[in-house]
Amino acid sequence: MPSQFNVKWVDGKPYTRSLIPDESEYWEVHRKINGIEYRYWDPMRSKLAAFLVRGGKTFPFGMKSTVLYLGAANGTTVSHISDIAIQGRVFAVEVAKNPFRELLTVAEKRNNIIPILEDANHPEIYSRLVGRIDIMYQDISQRNQTEIFLRNSSMLAPGGIGFLMVKARCIDVTVPPAKIFKTSRDELEKAGFKVLETVNLEQYEKDHAAIVVQK
């Protein structure tokens, strides 16, 4: 298991050290470990947690990380990254208004989350606000997922790490998921990224894979 700042494993389950003790974001289980409160990071609710539980080795998130999160939804995974990057920033982009309202509620309690109501297809709108980032994480249900990732990657610092959560059935329901995952990897490599690992999220997310790259 890679070194993970503010993450504890108990009985094979991940927990993040709670930035706001006694505060739940999605009715998750809390537990005290050596007198410190941690929140259960549910792999059924978070693809990043599923990536770790499924054996993912790359984990660049740290105390001062600057993260661009594309497809933040209601802030479930964002809140756990916020627990980790306590002195960093998480720029959370979401285009749908209803989940964005829930994301705002999460961000109001956590001063390291910057919510952005915008379409990730148009990074030119928010790139000046975001600036240079250490990590880019994308979880978007659109056909052009890899294209969106590449459009936003100009903000990723040299040597930075990107996580692309590929949703095969959103790209093409007629093509086997394994072929779609390979096509996405090939496109990323063609764009100059080094693919570090690919982890199938089966059991937690059907027809999904996490592709991790370095710029």
C-alpha cells in the first residue's frame, strides 16, 4: 500500500482523517483511531476509494496538493480529498446545478474547496482562476471523456499526475469496455502522457476503469 497522508486502513477499509470532526457529508461512518476522528471512505460512493481498494498504487495527494477535480457532483470524493489536502486547494468543477448546490454546502464548511459551476469542455473559462495544478482528477459521464481530460491538462504541472475515470458505456455501448480503456490509454500516450497504471473498478463500478498518467 503506498504512503497516504491522512488516510488510515482498518480491516482493509480506507478512512480519511476528518477535517471537521463530528461532521458527516453523506452519512458516512466515523470512528476514532488513537483519539483522532476518521471518516469511512466508501468505495461504493467514491471511485478514488474504489481505485485504492482495487489495488491502485499511485497516490500523489498530500497536505499541500493543488487539485483540479472535473465532475465534482455533490462533493463526496471532493470532501475526502479535502480531508487530505488540508493546506492545499481543491478546484471542484461541476456543470449540473442540482448537485452543485450540494457541493456548495460541502464547500461552505471547508475552506480548501473552491467550487466552480462550469462545463469542463471549456477550461478556458476557469483556467486563469485555477492556475497550475499538481493533480487532475476527472469523473465525467460524457462521450468525449478523454478529449475533455486533454483539454484541461494544460493546467497540469510538468510531472503532475492525472486520474481519468473512464466510463466505457458512456463512450460506446457497442464496444467491449476493455477496448475502450485501451483506446483511451493510447490517446493519452499519443498526447505525451506516461501511463502509470490502469485499474479496473469492477465490483464497485461496472464497466469503469481508472487510468493514471504522468505529464
